[in-house]
Amino acid sequence: MSLITQSVTKRKLFVPPSPAHSRGLSWSTLVTGVILGAMTLQIVFLLVGCDWDLAGDEAEYWSWSRRLDLSYFTRGPLSAWLIRLSTELARLVSPGSTTDTMFAIRISSILLGGLTAWGVYRLALELFARPRAAAIAVFLMPVIPALMVGAILATSDTPLVCAWTWATLWAYRAWRDNRPGAWIFTGFLVAIGILAKYTMLALPAAIGLFLLLDRSRRSALLRPGFWLMCTIGVVLGLAPIVIWNAMNHWVAFAQLADRLGFAEHSVWGSIGPLISFLGGEILALGIAWWFLALLAIVSSIKLVMRGQQKNADAPLASASQSPQIVYLLCIWAVVWAACLGASVLGESELNWMVPGYIPLLILMGLKGERILAHGGGNARGWVAAWCVSLGVIVVLHHTEWTFPLLARVIPAPTKRWPAPLRLVDPTCRMRGHKELARVIDQKLAQLRARGENPFVLTTTYALTATLEFQLAGQPETYCLGWNYGMTPDPVCQHDLWRPNPRLDYEAFKGRVGILIDDANMPPSFSNQMVKKGVFASMESIERLAVEENGLVVGAWDIAICNDYRGLANYKQNPWPNAN
């Protein structure tokens, strides 16, 4: 053999050490830097660039955090516990603070968001050992609207998605290596997720579906690990919720049944919620990323259906990784099917699918890696789409920049729609409450100066909790939401705290109420309370319209009503449809 032939042979036979570890290390470092950088920008935004008030749900969870309990009317207790923890830590840092702040409430969401992003990277890396695809999955997170909301706002979705991501990872470790300890740890993560939101119950079902479909791992259903995970997760997660419900006449379960359409069959099969769900997915993901997700799902299904054969057009080139794809598809499909079923029953919300976007992100990362590897105009187009989407996300954080342009197309305020901007800009729901609270504080001071003992009353839990946060000294405010005939049946969590105007007439008898109502939501709350005998008379009513950059971002009717008489005097006739 000649020297040249020997050289060529050595080159063919020589297999250099796999650079996967070094690449993984470099990609891990890059991803870590990106995550920490994004969290830093979010913190800076909260400190100096955020002009948002608390959203209604955020304020409600904060209100819960002031009254810690095993569970609450619409959710488990985790969101309230996290907010209480972060606000107490903020008081330790700033001992002189007498009220909770927006930053203290939201900082836990930023920390959990960073932990979720790292979990997505670790999950993708362990599933497929492709650092670049894993990094792409993480880089997609900042341009997906549904995930960016949870990155700032203190909603129940933030801890849910974090627990969901890490439970998905530990469940993979469990079935991959048949590790009982991993199954147990997964069970604890499932329990944490259930305490955040009942949606977490879908994850054990999705894992069970995967084990049932995968022949090589079906035997795991006959071993204790999977069932131990389910038992730990469901029992520990639901125990405090069930105990609380048993102590409160099962109000949360009744509310959930009503929300999902089980209590009212007339809404079944309505086309509106179904269209809202399907169209909402496009808004939640963004048009470009919804299309990429669709491509990723189709490519992944094709790979599985082609008998796990190599295919250059599929998102993966290794048939051995088909079970991982099926695993992700099962988790996405179970959540999607549950949301689709709920929409057929008559209820749909944009945020319900958010946990299902975690496995979808990883499939999108795999597809994105293939697109970028092929290069060309297609790859440049997706990179351009990412840059444009990031710009859109930045604008969504500062929609006030668009107000001069919107002023040219938004119709002028009317009596029926005094704040039309709220119909197109969801961030307006987090604007104007500071100004509203200042006006109410003035009226409270005036009433107290003349010897009255006034209380603040609204018709929705969101406005009640928002005002409780914004008013000077953060005093308790009250909600008197409507139910047919104004019965003692609770409408929200505020009806379970005592005393309250719905159940404790003696505590409010004869007192003056300041009634606040969103002017975009007729009929007039205060007018109806007087007409139906809940208050004896109305002293005054005025409309407050808050403007920013020439546009009305919020409008409220503020009424002074005298002599609270309670619901016993409520006239038993249907609530009218107009003022």
C-alpha cells in the first residue's frame, strides 16, 4: 500500500472525537447568556419602562395573596403563594414599604420565565442531542405573543408552564431509563402545576397516551413508576383544592363546570367559541410561527408514519429519535384536543393552549434547524420574520407609541363606547387605573369628612382587585357581581370573604357606597342598584375618561349611592339589556 493510499485510508477510518459536547457547551453558554440578557431587559422594563397597571387577573391573585388559603374560587393557590413570597421578600429589602408594588408582584414571573426557557433548552437537548435546534427553540420564545405575556405578567400560566416544562423533561428521563426516582420527582412537579392551574392534569394523561402508543415502552404501564407519578401528582396537587372546596360548598368545581359548558347545554356546538379557538391560535403564536408550527407538526407526523425511516425532508434524520417525536406530539395533541373539546362545549380562551406550545417549540426548533441548514432565501425569510416579530413584541410592550396613528382610524368615543380603543388594544385594560384611584381617594376623603363610613363597590372581581391595589393604603374593596335574581350564591372569590355586601347586610346597612363601573359595559351598575332597591338613592354620578396621547384608554362611571339596603330588597326581575 502506497503512502498516499495509507493516508487516505487513515483519513477514512479515523473518526475524530465528537464535537457535540463542545458544541453543546458553547450553545449552552450562548443560551444561558441570552436568557439572562432577556431577563435583565424585562427587569429594566418593569423598573423604568413599564406604564402598565396590574391586569385584572394579576390584581386578583395579589388580592388572594393577602388572604392565604388552601385554594380559591377559580384556581389553586400557587399564584397567590408566589406573589405573597415575592412581596414579603420585597419588604425585607425595603422595610419602610407599607404597600405592595407592581415590581414585587411581577418579579417572580420573570424568574420563572427564565427557568422555563432553560427547561425548554434542556428538554430539547436531552431528547435529540442537537444543541442548535434546542437553542432555536429557546430563541423562538421571545417572538411568540402567548409566551411573552407570561414572561412579564404574574398570571397562573407562568408557574404552570414552568412546572409543565420540567415535568415533561423528568418524565422523559423516567421512561427513557426506567428510573423510579425520576417518576417520583415528576409526580411532585405535576402536583406543583396542579396547584397553579387544573390544566396540569392533562400532562399525566399525555404521558400515559405515549406509553400506550409506544410498543417498546408499553410495559411501563404495568410497572409502578408511572402510576406512582400519577398518584403523587394528583393527590398532592388536588388535596388542598378538594379540602378547600369541601369547606366552601364545592364552589370552584361548580364554577369550573359552568365555565366548561357542562352546566349550560344550550351553548354546546356554538360556532363562535370554535372559531375563537382556531383563530386565537394564530394570534397566540403569531402568523409566521403558527405556519412554522404547522410545518413542524406535519413533518413530524410524516416521519413517524413512514416507518421511522431516514428522510432528508423530515425534521430529523435519525429514525431512532422517532419515539421522542411521538412523545412531543402526544403532549401537544392532548392539550389541543382538550381545548378543542372545550370550545365545542361553548368556552374558549387564548391562554388555554400555552402548555401545549412547549413541545411545539421543540418541534419548531428541529424544523427551523433544517431550514437554516439548507440556507438560501427560505432561511433568510425566516430570519427576517423573527426580526419583524421581535419588533412587533417590542411595540406590544409600548402600544402608546402607536396611539398617534390609531387616532386617525379609531372612531370617536360615544355614549355606548366611551373608550373604543379598548376594543383593539388589550393593553388598555392595564391603563388608567391610577387616575381612577386618585379620584376615588378624593371622594372617600370627602365622604369621611362629613361623617360617613363609605365603602367601594364594583361589579367585577378584576376591577375590585385592581382598585384595592391602586387606592391609597390598599384598603379592602368589595364586589357585587350579578347573578340571576341576585341570590346569595357566590359569583367570585370576594363573595367568600366576610363580611361582604352580598351576605352581610348588617355590616353595610345604611352606609354610603362609591360604585364604580366600566363605562364600556352597560347596563349601568349604579343605576340598576338604585332602581332595584339595593341602595335607597343616588347622590351623584360622573364619568371619568382617562386619555393618553389624545386617545381615551379607559372610562368609568363613578356614583355616590346612599343608604345600603341589601339584596333582600332586590326586585326579582331580569337584568335589563340597556340603561
